[in-house]
Amino acid sequence: MIGRVYKITNEDASIVYIGSTTESIRRRFQRYKYDYQRWINGTLDRCHLMIHYSFRDHGIDSLKISLVGEHEIGNPRHLHEFEQLIIDQTSCVNKNGAYRTDEQHREMVRQRYQRNRGERLEKARQYAETNKEKIKARMSQRIECGCGVSHSRGNLSSHRRSKKHVRWMEEQT
């Protein structure tokens, strides 16, 4: 597979955006323009690429795309690594790196989880409040276990730790 690293610049090169693709750079630029139009028209809910702001501020026709390098790649990760090398060597408008180590990815996910924690807890609280009767009915639903015990769905985890259920599971294997 051929991977391409490209840059999008304006005429005086004060704006430089670095990207990578496995398709032609012409096709990639067309997709940028298409996504930009969707963002402007409101059908793309949020802008996640810094180049869209440059399209808006400087005009979409004032920016040009050019090839930085073409490489045979084994997988997309290799292409992202090469793109990141170019980003590191260039003063560009990219706000996100192209490549993250596994540790960086875990840290990013942890931070996003912490950032949205309050919102998630509030949604869970609202759901529980709105569906209180439905949840209560489901948790009190009776279940017949293979070990011969009838228990409520709310007691499922404690039942699975019971001696009778553990012995029965050992007999099954």
C-alpha cells in the first residue's frame, strides 16, 4: 500500500497543515472541502480539523495541497509515524499529533473519562430517576438457576458467589 504525506499551505506559507492518506492527495483535498462545506452548512456537527478554520478565515481557494513524500507502508500506523516526524519538524497548525504511543492513548482516554465524569454521572442519575419503577421491576424478576435455586435478578452476583452455586459450577466442568 502506498502512503502519502502532504501539506496544505496558503500562498505565503504562513499556514501549514500536515496530513497523510492512502488515497490520492487530490481526492483527499476534495474530501476536506466536502467536510468543510458540511461544517459550514451545519450538517457536520463539530469541526475537528484545524484546516477547516483556515478554510473559513482565508478562503478555501487560497489554500493548495502538495505532496511531501510517498512511501510503501505495511500498515497505517507506519504512515502516521512518518506524518508525525514531519509535524515535529514543521511549524504547523495541526492541533493533534498523528501518532500516539499506547501509553499516550491510555492517558488521553483517562483524561477524557475524567473530563466527562460529571456529565455521565448526571445522565445515569436522571435515567435511574426517570425509570425507577422499570428498574425495580427488572431487579425483582425471579430467575431459576441451573443449581436449583430461585433468586431475584438483583441478587444474581451474590448468588453466583454462594457455596451451592460454586459447587454446582465445579461439578459442571
